[in-house]
Amino acid sequence: MVINPTYLAQRTRSSVNFADAKRRVLHSYREWLRAAPEIQQIYTLSLPVSAIRTKVRQEFERHRYVNQLRTVDVLLFNSHQEFQQETLNYWKQLPQVLKYFRADEDPKVRLPRNFINGFLEGRN
């Protein structure tokens, strides 16, 4: 596999208004969804493509109600950086990709609700 760092490069820019920001967010979201099969193949994930797409949806929904234009621009920049530079250029390692799915895969990974439960389970 040939890695081309400029394959999906975009110029950094600010949104003009919320309509422009919404269009850019939808474009970024669709890029992530379209790349889900490729991400599964590159990192040889044992997860189905639908699980990857669901996790992408959850990550975008986390920031759904951001109402400051500059914050949306920063989130878009970070999203594209994760997408293009880190994920599709294969600069992440498998554990860095799997950290997004950790709570879904293994219920033991979740932290205990309070100190006593953690202490009794033998966690630090």
C-alpha cells in the first residue's frame, strides 16, 4: 500500500455562516461513512462496517448542539485531521483505532462507579 499524505488534503478555512458550516459538517460525515469499509480493511478490524458507521454517528452526535461557529470550525478541522492524516494514511496503530470501540466490546473496561466498588474489584 502506498501512503500519499496529500491524497485527501484540504485547505483550512473558516465557515462563512451556519449554513456553510452545516454543509461542511455533512460533507465530513459522509466522507467518514464512505470510508468505513476501507477503514475496516486497512486496520483488519473484526467489527462489521455497520458498527464503524454507528460509532462515527455517535461521535458526530456528541457535538450536535454546538452553537458557536468558531468551535464548529475547530471540530471540522480536527475531524478532517483524524480522517485524512491519521486514519486513512495509516498513521494510527490498531489500539488507537480500537479505543473508540473499547466500551462497546468489553463491559469490564468501564470504570467502576465509585471508589469502593473499584477497590473491591481489585482495581487501582
